[in-house]
Amino acid sequence: MAGLLTAAVLALWPDSAVAGDVYRYRDPFGNARSMVVPKGYAKYYQRAQNRAKARAAPLRIADFAPVALAMPPVAEGDPGLDLGLNLGASENARIRDLLAHPGMESYRGIISKAAADAGVDSALLGAVIAVESGFRKDARSPRGALGLMQLMPGTAASLVKQEDIEAALVDPATNVNAGSRHLRSLLDRYPGRLDLALAAYNAGPGAVAKYDDVPPYAETRQYVRDVIALYARYKNGH
């Protein structure tokens, strides 16, 4: 299918483009890519890519907390999204509310077990739960996402053994167990890019693939920002 699409696109280009230069580059995931560009235009594509890299601010864990996190899938200096890391008063108030929420203590045992089983940092798992549901086990989104980790029944179908998936997802242990494994799969899918894994959890891998980055959705960008900020604070013991 991809080959047919490429052929169709090239058929619409002038002959000079088809017989042009092969521009080779790396996408945001580090994968080698190539494309045919008009003769002599490769240098302009390269310049545009270099400008885009220069504009992209690195996502630095140090901007969130003065602590080296044990599991920072985004290493210092890696390319990342400019999330507006100079957090404002409204963000600080929201994070303070979540930090003071008793839910983290109430579900600490469930979170710790699920995190250990899935190989996810418990502080990260707790941060996702806090932002997703505010530690409400009966939370239900307008789209139908359920429970502490706001899982869609379709997403949870391969992760939950019970026939009644919706009822199962209301159970905190079942929900967090399934959600932690889903999160683990996304961390594995985007190695070294915590921002992309969280964006995919919020908006879906399709949205991340569409933009080759955190999608430009206000909700998703705020979500990534909040989870990482809260993760750093949980990790720092606050």
C-alpha cells in the first residue's frame, strides 16, 4: 500500500522531481528515512530540519525537580517537546492539590505491586493515576474511559480476563494492573521518550505517529506536562 501511495505521489511530480536527489534523514524516533526531492533541493530540506531541531527545547528532568530520577526515559539532552516548563501559578495549584490528595496513600499497595509486576516506576504510575482520575476508582470520562487509570474497554480487552470488562475496570487492583501493563508497552514502544509514551497514553499512538511528536492538542500537552511535573515531585518524596 505504501509503495502504491509513493508511486501515485511521484506520478504527480514533474519529471525533474522523480529524477531528483534522495534526501536521507532521521525521524523524531531516530529511524533512518529517505525521500525523493527535486534536483538540488536536498540542502534546503536539510536546512529546514536543522532549524526545527534548533527551535526544539530539550525536555530536561532537572527543570521539574532537583533530583536525578531513577527511570527518566527522557535523558538530559535528548530532543523533546517544549512543554512550557516554567510552571505557572495555576499549574502549581493543581499539582499541590494532587500531592495533598490522600489517594496516593490509599492505593499505595496496589500501585507498588502493579508497578513492580509491570516494571514501571511506582512514582510514575502514581502520577498517571493522579492526573487521569484524581484517584477516583469510579471515574468515567465522556468517552467511556474507566477507573483509576481511565482505560477504554477496547484498550483493556487484551489486558483483563473477566468477561465484563467495564465492571472489572471499576476494581482498583484490576484497573491499575491493566493500566500499568499498557503504560509499560508504551514506554517500550517509545524508548527514551517519556513525553511520547505519555502522549500516546492520552491521545493514542495514532496521534503520536501522525505528528511524529507529541500531538499539538492543548489537552495532551497539558497532560504530559502535569504527569511529568507530578512524577518528579513524587519521586522527590513530596
